[in-house]
Amino acid sequence: FASDERMVQLCNLEAMDQIRRWRTDYQPERVVPYATAQEKITGTTIAANGAAFRSRRNWYGLKFRCQLAGDGESVVGFEFLVGDLVPREKWDELGLPAVH
């Protein structure tokens, strides 16, 4: 069974892929699932209501719900909502790095 860390990594990768496919003007390169609220892991489901992603030198708010297979090794369901641009002056407070 996959570790919580591995499941979060898989969901972060899925988030970047889904965002990229949804809007090609976004080029996600990193996801922080706990920017404004800790992600919640329940079995093989991860809910990240306070996530953020980096695209083209900016950070944007993100919420996602990621359902993994029973072994935790693959994503079987994913929903997301992109939020607003995160102001530069909040990056440090939220632990969002200025460089990748």
C-alpha cells in the first residue's frame, strides 16, 4: 500500500496534468497541497482545500479532491477548482517559494 506521501505526490502530479489540459495558458510546475489549509487524507482520498500551484512565476489558489485506487498507486478520480492569483506579499507567509 502506498504511503501518504506517495499518494499526495501522485495527486499533485495529477493536479498539474489536469490544470495543463484544462487551460494551456497555465503551465503548472509545482503544487503545494497545504498552502492555506492542511490537506486531509481519508483512506485513499485526498482533499486539499487550501492548495496552490505555481505557473509562469506566479502562484494561484487551488482546491482538489483526489481519489486513488485501493492500493493507493494510481488516481481513479479527480476534481479541481482553480482560485485567484496569490499576491506576492503572501508567498512567504504561505510557504510558497519564489523560485522552483
